[in-house]
Amino acid sequence: MIHISHLTRQFSDRIAIDNFSLTVSTGERVCLFAPSGAGKSTLIRILAGLDRDYTGKVSVLSGRTTAVFQEPGLFAHKTLEKNIRYPLRTAGLAPCAGLEDRYASWLEVTELYDARNLYPFQVSGGMKQKAAIARAFLLRPDLALMDEPFKSVDPEAKAHIMAHIRETCPETTLIMTTHHRDEPALIRGREIRVTGPHLSGTGLCQHNRPSTTGFSAPGPGR
């Protein structure tokens, strides 16, 4: 699914990524745990095809790819409902029972039902971030890139959302970055902990870290 070999990304004043290599198998969930400024966002941008000014090799084999960044990136002139449903429009999909059920389940798990007709400027940062996550996973992507996706989202909501992703998108390959210690366990997959100042070929500790939160996704509601 993803193969990174000797990746280096240098800016004028610093090295963000230095000789970093990583392979992620299809359907695998990986959490990259590193401090702020370690190159996590740069890596996600490269994998998303938004940054091509690097050396090394990056291979991403995927069908439908989605990304969630630290800022929700919602359309200001659209309600939360229309933002979440936007992938249906871009994919040219007509509403059907299955897609409506998915949409309803995401409103339930994100607790956005009562806010669905509001605009982004009318809701909190956490609600906007939840809408961005729901939008990203509505069509069950083949690859999901998540860069610090839970900004302003409380711990219980994080657990519910990740449980819903694991339940409804079990075949999605997922790469998530974070600097919050409670989040790697949520993916129930491989954690890569960066011990150096930035992503590099050294200073990495990897292990599987099953979740200990005990949360499960709530069933479909409205």
C-alpha cells in the first residue's frame, strides 16, 4: 500500500525529515507519535501528494484516498450536513438507503445531529473537526491520512469516533500522526514513536499497541 524509502525533506532553515523509511501494508493502521515540529505534518502532505519537493522514493498505491488535517477545512458557505455529504457530490453518487444509514451513523457518533443545519462559524472547533472526520470516512476510503485529527475533541469522543472507524472501515489503511499520549492506543495497530528531534532513519521505536480504552462505537441512532 505505502512504501517510503530514504525520504528527506529539507526547508531553507531546517530539515523536517531525514532519510526516513517506512512500509505500511494494505489494511494496516499506523500511528506516528512524535513531538510538535518533528515532521509529521510534512510527511502527511507528502503522502497526500501536496508536497513533492523531497528526495527519496514514495510509493502510494490506493483507490479512494482521504485526508484529515489539523484544521477542518470545511466550506464556510455550507452547513455541516452539506459539508459531510460533499464527497457524495464529488463522487457523483445518488442518495440511497446504505449511504443514508452511513450518514446517520456518523451524525450519531459525532453528536452532530442537532447541529447539522448550522454553518461552521456557528459551531465550536471540536464540532468542526468532527464534521471533517465524518466527511473523510463517509465513503469508506481505501487510504486515510490523519494529521493530528482530534484537535479540540474530548477524549471520550475520540474513542467513540475511532471505534466507529475501526468497525465501519476495517479494510481502510490508516496513518495517523499525534503528539497526544492517549491517542496511539485508539487505532489498535502499530505505533511508531519518534525519539529524536525529527523523522529520520534512526530514533524510532515500533510496537503494536492494542486499545485499553474500553469504549465501543454506539449503534446507529437518528
